Amino acid sequence: MGINELDFFKSVVASFTCTEDINESIDAKNRFTFLINSPSFEKFDRVDQIANAIYELSDENFENLTNFFGFHLTNGDSAFNVFALNVESTLGIQLNQKNLRKFEEHIKLSCHQRRFIIKNVIEAKTIADDAKKVAEKAEEIKTKIYSEFIGILAIFTALTFSMMGSLQLLGNVFNDVKNLENKSIGYALLISSVYLLVIYLLIIIMFVGMKKVIGHDKPYQFTPSVTIIVILAIVLLFLMGLGFSGLFPKI
């Protein structure tokens, strides 16, 4: 027959998407009549060709096509039915009603399928975007956990070494006390009070630093009772050291 079925079918569908009045186009009526009344109608009205023609339409043309076939109508005849009646009255021929209804049903089915596919694609894209955001958030949390863990480990390692070093120094100081003379004990107590102050300050600095790492910018909350006890102990040791060493100022 020398006619490309797909191209011819696309031209018929395209005529339904025009914004111009299709009822005034003799060419569109002739092509439509040839399609509907063709003995080879089944060659044109194939599912693959209909889907190809519908899915290749732009969003604007697809919207025009659905309007033409009355997708938004609640009652009354669609523009397609009006066009079919106009073809019969204008050309004075009878359209094959069986082929006409099949053509209309297949076009509408393909339109519904395209809408369904587009809806699923949009939903899938939304889900994919949400999943990407969750993955990015999880990656941020994982990185933060690693950094917090490394920070805490570093702080406690430094604290452990400092405590070990300080205890060793205190041990050396007390080992140097060869006898129980007041001055020797006093010097040992003075040095112990100084080291206790240094260790406590070091612990505070490290805990404040750790709070900044894992505390989400919240300030470190000191425990007043513990702080008071430590300060009193340092002061008591210092005063005792002054007293035993004879360095306490005479009034």
C-alpha cells in the first residue's frame, strides 16, 4: 500500500492535538475516514503503534489530546464524538462504528497508561530524592560519630597519660621523704596540693573540650559540690604544707 502505518497513525493522532478547529480541516477528516474505514484497520490500530504515538507527545499536546477525548467531561459529548459526527455529515459517509469505538477505547487506554506511568515516575523520583536525603543525613551522622569517637578517645588517652605522669611525680616526691620531719612532710603536702590543682584544671579543660565535641554547642555544666570539695582539699593540703614546713606566715 506504500503507507507507513506508524507515521500515518501519528499524523491522525497529531491532528487531534491542534488548537485549531479540526472540524474545518478536510485533510484531517479524510485521513481519519481512511483510518477508520480501512480494511487494514488492524494494522494501524496496534497497541505498540498507539503507545508509540501517545507516549511521544509533548505534555502540552498530550493535554490537548485528553481534552479532545473528553477526559475532563462529566456529561455531554466529547470533541472526538462531535468530530466523528461532523465527518459523517460533511463527507456523507458512514464510519465503521466498531473500528471507531475500538480506536477511541485504545486511545483512552494509552492515555490512562501514560498518566499512570508518569505518576509512578514522579513518585519514584520523590522516593529516590527522599532516600538520597536520608543517605546524606546518615553519612553526616556517621562522620560525626567517627569524629566524636576519635575526639573522646583522644581526650581520655591524654587524661590517662597525664594522670599516670602526675601520680608518678607524686610518688617520686613522697619517696624523697626520707624521714618524718615536719619540713619534709610539709614540702610534700605543698607539692601535692599544687599537683592536685593542676590535675583538676586539666580534667576540667578536657571535659569542657569533650563537651564541645559531643555536646552540640551546649556549655559544660559543672557540679558545684564536687568543685567545692576539690578546692577545699587543695586549700587544706596547701595550708597543712605551710604549717608542717614552717612557712606559714607568723602573725
